[in-house]
Amino acid sequence: MTAARARARGWRAIYFHPGTIPFWGLHVGAVYGVIALGVSWAGLAWAAAMYVVRMFFVTAGYHRYFSHRTFKTSRWFQFVLALGAQATAQKGVLWWAGHHRRHHKHSDDELDVHSPYHGGFWWSHMGWLMGRDFEGTDPAVIKDLTRYPELRALERLWLVTPIAVGVLAYLVGGWFGLVWAFALPQVLSWHGTFTINSLSHVWGGRRYASGDDSRNNPVLAILTLGEGWHNNHHHFQASARQGFFWWEVDITFYVLRAFEAIGLVRDLRGVPEHVRAGTRKAALAAAPAAVVAGPDALPVDG
Ligand SMILES: [Zn+2]
Ligand SMILES: [Zn+2]
């Protein structure tokens, strides 16, 4: 299935089918909840804190670990990363990694499932994942991950985690907790993540000729804890850091460095000097991370 054929189904079939009710419901619930409860400093603090925690698991979990395997960890912490990522309601880590690897392989060509250049802003932002055409995952591109039975189990049960977070927020904080610690940060973390597929291929500068239209954007890098250095990332996917220079703020990387210091993760892959300098061969830049890492490079000890 190509993105062009999926888009041909029309906007109703993509954005408004029964499967999208929870997505839209949380948007309405978050807005209504904020109006009904009123804005408070405590509410804003909860929303900001939960947004940051969620974005960390999106970028460190779904993206830098499961999609690109830019660092290693223990099997139990791999499970924690999967659980934390899936709590943000962006489906299972196998699905996420499979589609993301395809994005890198076909960046901004007609086989890219979410290129703004082939589908427009809203398609790249959320249409591609709201429609039903990309619900499956190509098993051939995630063999390094499907070997773990606990990840396969989590994949089938992916909805349980975000629902559990919502129930917990309600049990602990009542309606206040449900709105400010769950619904609002859930909606914001969805759109924060989605900007990487939409705005980060349109808005910003290009340091490297990465063979696609990826951009570096400091505003998006702050909002997404480092993912906004997207041109850097397309240039060299194997690195755990996406801010390639000290002034390129990459909060996810700082947390990963702290995790490394206390032994939670190890072998964070860096940026070789010739890559940073931009003299790296274009052919390697276009290769998917799994190829760069090598098929036998396993993410955990076993
Ligand atoms: Zn990536
Ligand atoms: Zn991209």
C-alpha cells in the first residue's frame, strides 16, 4: 500500500472512522476539561511534567532505541522503555519501529508513508496513522525486535498501557488528574511527536545533504527534547545524540547520559568527526539504521 492510494480513500475514511473516536474524544475531553476546571499553576505544572516524561519515552524509546538501536541496555530496561513508549498511545514499539525504518529508507519519496511533499501537512502530521491502511507492520524490517516474546505480547496489548495511565491519573487525582496529568499531556505529546514528520521536513535549516528534505529547527528541538535536529538525524541515524554540537540542545541525550552514568543504559553511539564535518559518504547516509548497525548487532545482552 502506498501513501497515495491510502489518501485516495478520502478524508472521511482517514480522519473520521470508529477507530478515531478515542483520538478525537481525548482532544475534546482535554479542551472541555481545561475550561471546566479552569487554568491553575498546579495544572500547568502537571501537564508540563507529564509532557516531558512522555516525550522522553517517545524519543529515547520508540525512536532512538527501538527504531535505531543507538544504545544498549538490559532486557528489563528494554521492557521499561517499551512500556513507557506505549503509554504515550502511539501503538506498539514494533509497529512504530517498522514504519519509522521505512520512513528513513524512503524519506520524502513516494514510498515514504508520511512525507509532507507527497501528502500535504495534515497527512504527514496525523492522517497516515489515523487511516487504517498502515496498521500492519512488515515483519522483515523488525526481526531484531520480534525475537523478544515480551515485546510481541506488549505489541498485542498496546492499548492497555495508555488506558492504565488514564485510570491511574483518575484514581490518584480525580477529574483534575484525568485532565491535567493525562488527557492534556496525551494530546500535546501526540502533536509534539507528529511535528517531526510534518514540520521537521518543511521548517528549518539544512546542514547536510541528506537526500531528503529533513530540517534542523531549534524550536522543534526544544518541544521534542532533541528530535528537532532532524536533518542531523537523517544524515546519521546511528547516533544516540541528535544535537551534533554543544549548542544544539538535546534533552533526551542528556538524560540518556545520566542513565548511562548510573548503569541503566550503555554504549551510547556518538557522532564520528567526519560525519559531523559533513564529509560522510552520501550512500551511508541513505542506509536504514538496521543496515548501519549490522543485522547481528543486538540491542540487549539477552
Ligand atoms: Zn529516525
Ligand atoms: Zn524524517
